[in-house]
Amino acid sequence: MQKRALEIAVGLFFLLGIAAFMIMALKVSGLSEIYVAEGYTLTAEFENIGALKPRARVSIAGVPVGRVVAINFDDKKYLAEVTMLISHSVSNLPTDTTASILTSGLLGDNYIGLNPGFSNQFLKPGDEIPLENTNKAVVLEELVSKFFSSQASGLK
């Protein structure tokens, strides 16, 4: 009888471990977060989006205000077009708003940070943030490559 109780306890412990692992996996992947279901779309052009993915967060001053819903390649301009769904609670973004691709921590996920400007005119649903108002992603491999090439040229 005592062996049976021990087996049940071990089984419950194992199931709790699996449940904890699933919750952790959902948190890390970002799938458990509540998505912006309603809002308006904005697009932005970038030279390089790094490792930005659909469902990445869009934030202003560190506060999540939306999600990336689509990433496309413009074969005429050779640029990445990122479509974002912005919450209706952020309704008055100036037309000179800038968008940057940022990284959470040193090796974390990429996300878009919006920095509102000072214009008296505001972006409307479907508007585009032009290339001159965007900052491309900082790619760690490019930085390392530039560092080593500058070090190698200094040795000559």
C-alpha cells in the first residue's frame, strides 16, 4: 500500500514538472501574452530587420502598444516592410515618429521601439513610417566582423 502511494506521489510530481515546463515554454515564446486584438495598422520600411519576427512586440517608452503582424520584402526598393498592429489607446502618433529595431538584452529577441516626434499632424491607420524615420537592427555578427577587421588592419 505504501509503495502505491509513493508511485502516485512520483507520478503527480512528474505531471507538475511537465506543467511547469509548458508554462515556462509559453512565457519564453511570448505566446501566452495577450495580443492586441483590435487596433490600426502602420507599416515601416527598414534596410535590415535582423531577427525580427511576426508577433514581436511594438513599444513606446518600454510600454507594449502593439505587435508585428507581417514582414514582407519590397522587391522594387529592396527594403523590408514591417506591418504593425497598434492599439487604439495610442491614437495620436505624430507623423515624424521614428521606429527602431531594438534588442531585449545582449542576445534577446528583437522588437520595434517607436519614438513619437513633435509634429502637429498625426499618422492615420494604414500610413507608413518612411525609411528616413527608421533605424535598422544592430546585428551582432556585423559588429564582431567590423571589430576583427579593424584589429586585423591595425596589425599591418
